[in-house]
Amino acid sequence: MNKNPRYELGSEANRIFMASETYELLDFGRGFPAAQGGSGWLDDKGGIDPSHGIQTWITGRMTHVYAIGSLLGYPGAEDLVDAGLRGLTGILHDDDNGGWHPSIQADGSPEPDKVCYSHAFVILAASSALLAGRPGARKLLNEALDTFNRYFWDEETGLAVDTWNTDFSRLDPYRGLNANMHTTEAFLAVADATGDNTYRQRAGRIIDHVIEWAKGNNWRIPEHFTSQWAPDLEYNEDRKDDQFKPYGATPGHGIEWARLIVQWALSTFANKAAIQPYVDAAEHLFGQAVADGWNAGGTTGLAYTTDWEGRPVVTDRMHWTLAEGINTAATLAEVTGKEEYRTWYADFVQYTDQYLIDHDGGSWFHQLNQDNKVIDTVWPGKSDLYHAFQSTLIPFNDPAVSICTAIRNAK
């Protein structure tokens, strides 16, 4: 195991290092508000890149981040949360058809369709803003849940559908697990923030599906499905590095699901016997992900995607995969007591410190190639703080509780 205390889970040096990152990230991102409300896409210096317009999912993420920042006492965070809320209740909201546009493009026009992924982040933002006591948060949360319940939640299957057209009159046949992963996160956040365990139960239904699919596929999670929820393993074969729907298995998602599964189980069951099968599943997911993706191609880092035999397809290293690795390694170390997860935590934090943190410009580089050189073919700039920011906090808080509620409870 790496014995540098800067990287060692539980050391004072690591806690100080990660806390310094918490506040550095908040400093870097504070220029996110667009003049019209909502969040711009941050460039590599923390300014707004206008070519990306105003994105609903980024606005949701940044509102969530600065809601946590307000609970941490970060100066000016409340105003930044309110700027995010102003975008979600204003320019990004579709007043004619309901719901939220995916984005407002650079020319001022709304991007077409209604996307589950974006709506999940509206729910997350509203639940965190509610915990931070921001005006209008409860009303926004109620509307976001009503919209999601009406259009995106499929009660019969216990999963969320993916994409509607703009006026909610036509549902796309594609079904996907990336949207369901962030739906699970949002549902757990709502349950923790409001006490409404309907959403915790729904998260469990999604999780049971994911475990079953993963178990039947050597613990590599199918990402893409037909309208009848049949796995489509060749989806996007011609667009292998897609931002949100890449071809093949995504090791970083296996890692991220592992933590969400543990969080749900710990928050749902009182006895270890009921929790253990879910911890076992999380260990399988984590183990297969790092076996397939870590140091793939002979250089340090986690491959973005693999094929269904575990062979790397896109060997670029995305910053979010390491952030989720840090979170999940810490969670599994806590719940299993196994030293191997402490080792993984130290390795992931060391990699992050060495390659991902921009010690000169701030924040984290979002995309590296397999030789750990900064590139921008998928993630130009440093779009938002969400993954990096959470990884500086989740390892030090109750793994059974969503991070904003955990920070509120720790005050």
C-alpha cells in the first residue's frame, strides 16, 4: 500500500489534502452563473465557454455543489445557489410544455427533446437547495418530481425511460442505464432530504434490475437497451467515445453503481444479513471494473470503455471515473474492513494528485489520453465541479446517506 499519508484513508494529512481540494474547487467554479441564470460550461480557467450554451444538467450539478458549499459556510454560496435556481425556474424551464430543455444553445434557442438525465439533476439540485434553505427550492422540487413521475418513471418495470420529444408526445425507443444511475442518486437524495421513502423503494427497484443484468454479464453492466429492456450490446458501435452513451462496458459506471448500491442497502436494511448480498454485488462490480480498466494499455489510469470481454476500447482517462473510484473505494473500505480497498483509495488519490488536479490553473483536467496527457476530444475545458467535488467529501461521511444530507447532519 502507498504509505504517503497524503493519500492514506483515515490520516489527518489526507483529510487536510482533500479538504483543501473542496475549497479550491469551490473557488474555481464560482464564476459559473450565466447572465440569464443557470450555469455555463466552464473552460480550463473557470470562465464560461459560450459555445456550449446553458446546460440543464450542469446547472443542476452546480446548484447542488454550491448548496453543499453553503452548508460548509463557503462565502457567497447562497447567491450562487440562487443563480442556479433562477436558471432552472427561468430560461431552462419549458413554460409551454412543462419540464426542462436539455440546454439553451448559444444562439438562445432551446435544444429539442426532454431528457431523463437532465431531469434527474434538476431533482438533485432542488433537494440540495431545499436542505440549504433556499427560497423556491421546495416548489421546484415538487414540480421536478411531478414531471418525472408523469413522464419518466415507469412504475410497471421499475425503471426510468430516457428521452421524449419536446412536447412529451413521443417517447424514444432507447432505454439506458446512465439516466437510471443518476435517477437512483436523485431518488436517494430526495428520500434523505424529505423523508419520503417512496423514492428509496424506487431506487431499490432500479438497483435490483442492474444487479441482475450485471450478474448475467460477468459483472459488466449493459448500458443500452431496446424499448422492451433487451440489452443492445452493439449500441453506438460507430460512436465509441460518446459523452453519455459510449459503446461497450464503462468501468467507471460499474464503480459508481457499486457505491450507490451500498448506499441504498445501508439506508434500507437494519440487519447485516439483508445488506450483505448487495455489498457482495458491489464488490463484484468494483472488482471487474478495475480488473478490466485499471492500467489498461500498459500505462497508469482507468480506461473509459471496454468490450464485453473486458478488452479496452477507449483508453482515454476521464476525470469522473477516478472521482467515483475514490468514493467507492472509501465506501467499500468502510463497510467491508478490507485493506485492499484502502489500497485502491490511496492509488486513486495519488493518481488524481499526480495527473488530474491542475495545480496551476485549478480544478481537475477532465480528459487525458492513455499516456496521461491532457486532451479535449470528449470533454473540452472543465465543464463543472460535481464529480471532483463530491469525491473530496463522500469518503469522510456516512456512506448510508446522500452527501448533501450527510453534510447537513454533520453540522
